[in-house]
Amino acid sequence: MYKYDQYDQAMVDTRVEEFRDQVKRRLEGKISEDQFKPLRLMNGLYLQLHAYMLRVAIPYGTLNSAQMHALADIADKYDRGYGHFTTRQNIQYNWIKLEEAPDLLADLAKVEMHAIQTSGNCIRNISSDQYAGATADEIIDPRPYAELLRQWSSFHPEFSFLPRKFKICVIASDTDRAAMKLHDIGIQIVKNDAGEIGARFYVGGGMGRTPMIAPMIRDFVPLDQLVTYSEACLRVYNRYGRRDNKYKARIKILVHELGAEEYTRQVEEEFAHLLDQGVEPPLAELERIKTFFPNPPYDKDASDEIDRSDPDFAVWVDRNTAPHKQAGYAIANISLKPIGGIPGDASTAQMHLMAELAKDYSFDECRVTHAQNIVLPDVKKSDLYTLWQKLDEAGLGTPNLDQIDDIIACPGLDYCSLANARSIPLAQRISERYANNGKSDVLGELKLKISGCINACGHHHAGHIGILGVDRKGVENYQLLLGGSEGADTSLGKITGRGFDEDGVIDAIEKVTDLYLDQKEDGERFLDTYRRIGMEPFKEAIYE
Amino acid sequence: MKILTGNDLKSGAVTWWTGYDWSIHVEDAVDVGDQADSILAKEEAARRVNAPYAIDATRDEDGNVRPAHIKDRVRALGPTVRPDLTLKPADPDHRDWVI
Ligand code: SF4
């Protein structure tokens, strides 16, 4: 894992003290809220429905056990004993006091963490594949490239006031587990025919009000030009992005309005100009960063056998573990979606436990996923049973990865000041409904995603089934979408028709899944059946 | 009726204008009639409240104040999904009141 050098630490420490002074001046009345708001947002501090909310950056979702323990301690000391893991692989605290925020940030800095660039029109936390470095299906570990871009984008003076926020994702596998094509820039590390490693650029994707799948604009950028090409993409956007209209200010609109071809032409022109400007850090820097991401000291003699005699454990293994590149090891997914629970929430005790388990069973590392779960990337197969027992005891052993009850849900109207409707109660009721009717087990892979408003933090456009909360004359109402996907086969969901109240949308979902069970052919996932038979039969079933 | 709400500057807690101070209990909110703008300007300048605004509300015959919009009812009580964290953790009807 990357470790701060003296520059990283000094920058973060300096920022904490700067913010401490800004808070003091605000509380003393020396600056107004209008002056203070952009300053607190630059430090991840929002004002939400019930209190200040702090969003903490977790670079590409990776945490060591000391950091996870620190996040738990912060939840205890400054919040109300829990945190919320988000679809940006970050964590949010919901009950923060302004007067305590500087001390909180100082505590974070002690474990090499901060909340910088988790808000505002800048380059946000870089996201990546939660299986990075551990999965057999990637061509190389993408984290050093994500880290290089993190360093480049941190405090980048030219890109601190972009037309809108900007999200970058880096993966290195054809199996896209990070919704890469739904980012402002999605980078896939690839190998060309000559066997060289480079970067494929997808630009102009996103969800929100106007969802778009990013077109590929360059299929191979040599690694020693990665930062320069990123800079060129950003420069064209910074220059021509729509600053006049907040709703049209994301890069996806620029790419769409210019057309991918013209946008690419402009990027290439800027790129050619930048190539001899010395923007690119020397490759030695990338090599230095790579040394922080070595293979853990795997036990080469670890057994590949798993004792599956406990049937509950066997179900969890089948659903919540993934193949590892190293024989004798597995990738273990910890579900933060207990039946009837709040997606992505973890209590202080659960965070401490996950930190302990990461230390004891996964070389001191865990990952936050965009699906609001936690991954232990490097677990010996012979340790899985003990691990599962400890998880299960703490309510963390739900065997539901990628099932209908592994729901992504944004905080919605229970916490978020932008919300139209509540997301969490729907997620709770749907998971309970499917636990009770027993259908969850037969449905197989089915990704359900809920957003409380059009901003789409709950990725509803990319759900096999998506739900969008809307405000209908002051009453919560829910639109249903079908057919979205975020993987290698990314697609955007389509709205079924008129919306529903809370009970109505849950009933409609059951009709949708019943139709799937009735219509599915051998080996088809819900998404496959939907793509084969189309929207009409589902509409008929819902609105009959 | 028109009532005023905002968040406490230091703690961020949701507060309601009582006529002379800010309370965390919506029951204490008073009708400000057409005085909203002048009270808000004065109180914000005094840093007793952050991002305040005026909302419509009703008062029933028992005197209970109920904000017109669900968002402010969620603010008044706390998240519907964590009754333990609301202002009335023991009240089984809190969710119904919000919705
Ligand atoms: S989707 Fe809307 S309601 Fe949900 S967290 Fe984002 S802004 Fe808030």
C-alpha cells in the first residue's frame, strides 16, 4: 500500500491547520457563510439534513487496518457510532460538529487520510477495481497508476476550479467491476499486440441527470504519457466545458455536444502540444510508486482445498468469494447488506472487527467497493471458515453478493438535503420481502440500485433494476428502470412508465422478477432475459 | 403558519425559531407571519443559526406543529431508518408522523 512521504504528510498537516484557522474565523464571525462554504467544501464538509456531513477520501478504496480502526474511532469520538460507505469507495459521517471538524481531520491525518477534494468542482477521489492486485483476470495491478493520478490530481492548480466535479477510474481487467465507463474519464490498463502496457481512455461517461456511457477516445496511450494524456483531456474540458449552466457542465455534455470525434481531435492537438512541455513525471516515479504495491508474502504451499461440510459456509463461499491469482487464496467479500439493514452502514464495532480481520487474514489490507461492501483481497482458503464464523457472529456474513438483496442505496431523504425521496427504507423492505418469499436464492445475479434523486449517487441508471425517487407534489414517488448494467457490457436502464408509491414499487419489482423466473432460459441472468425479451412483457406484467 | 428553521452554526443541529431563541424541538416553533426575512437576516448575522429559511407548517388543535414538507419533518425528528437516533427514540409513531 502507498505510504505518505514527507511531502504528502506536510501537505495534509498544513491543510488541517489552515482549516482550523478558517473554522475559528467563521465561529468568531470574521468570515460569512458565503465565504466559508467553499472552504469547508474543499475539506469535504457538507451541511446536510441533520448536521454537518464529512466525506473522507479512501484512495481507490484501499485501507490498512490502522486506517479502518481510525475510521471506527472517529465514528465513536465525533459521530454516533457508525459510518456510511459510499458508491465512491469513500466513507461519510452524518453527525459532525463544525467546532470538532479540525480535530477530526487531525486524527485522520495521523493515519495518512484526509477529506480533501471530496467535494467541489475538482478531480475527486480516484476509484479502481476492488480486486486489484489479487484477481487472476487483470493484466497488471492498476493501483500504482491510480496512485500516480492521485498525486498528479491532488492540489493540481489548473484543475481546482473545473466547470464541475470530475471523477476518474482506473482498472486493468476486461471484467469491469468499477463502473469504469460511467466516469468522466475511465482508464483501462491494457496490453497491445507488441506486449507493451498502456492505457485505453474512455471519456465523457457519467450518471446523474443525463446518463452517458463514455466513448473510447484512444485505445493505447503509452505509460510514459499517461499523465500528459489525462492533462490534455482535462484541459480541453476546462477550456470549453459549460460553465454557464450547472446542469450541462459535466464533461459528458461537452463530449456529447462536440461529438466524440471532435473532442478527441482537440485532445490530440492539446496532447501534441503538451508532449514537449515536461508535464509527465519521470517513469522512475511510477517505478517508485510500484514498490509500494508488491505481492504480499503468499504462502506458496497454502492448500487449495476448502472444507465445505458446513452448508451455510458453503453458500457464503459460493456467493461471496472470488478466484484469486495465487493458488490457495481467495478474495472474500464482506456484505454490508444484512437483510433489513442499511446498505453501506457499519457500526464502530463492525469496523474494528473488519480491521482486525484484515490484519489477521488479509495481509493488513481491505478495500471498499462501489457497491458499498468491503473486500478482504488476500485470504488463505484454509482461513475462510474461521473468517466467515467471525463475520457471521457480527452480522457481516450475509451471503448475498450481487444478489437482489445486495442493494446499492444512496442516503436519500433520510440524510441528504438534495433528496426527493427516501432510498434506505425501500432497500430494507425489498431485502426483507425477498428473504421472506425465498426468491432471492433462485434469482441469481440481479443488481438493484436506488437513488433518492436524479443525481444518481445510488447508480440507478446502471441497475439491472433501478429505482429513482422523485417528488410528486410533495409526496415520495418512485420510478422504476430496467436493463441497466455497469460492467464490461455497460448499458443504461430504461424507465418502465408511470411511477409508484413505496408499496407499489416493491410490488412492481416482484412482478418483474416473477416474469423473469417464468421466462428465463438455461443459464440466463435477469439481464440476459431482459435483453432477449425486451421491455414490453415486463411493462405488461407491471401495469396490467 | 410560517416557521423558521436552520442549523446551529457550531453543532449543525437542526433548530427552530421560538420567537426569541432557537430550539431543537419543532413543537417550540412560532408563527412569524410576514417577519421571516428580517428575523433571518438578524439571526444569521448574529451567527446563532446557519443557512436558515422559512417554511410552511400547520398547527393542530393540540398545538403540535407539523412542517408542510416531508424533508422538514425528517429534519425535525431525525432519520426514519434510525429511530434510536431521532429526538423521540421511544415513540413508535415517529415514522408515521414524518410520512
Ligand atoms: S442521489 Fe440524490 S438523494 Fe441520493 S445521495 Fe445523491 S444527491 Fe442525495
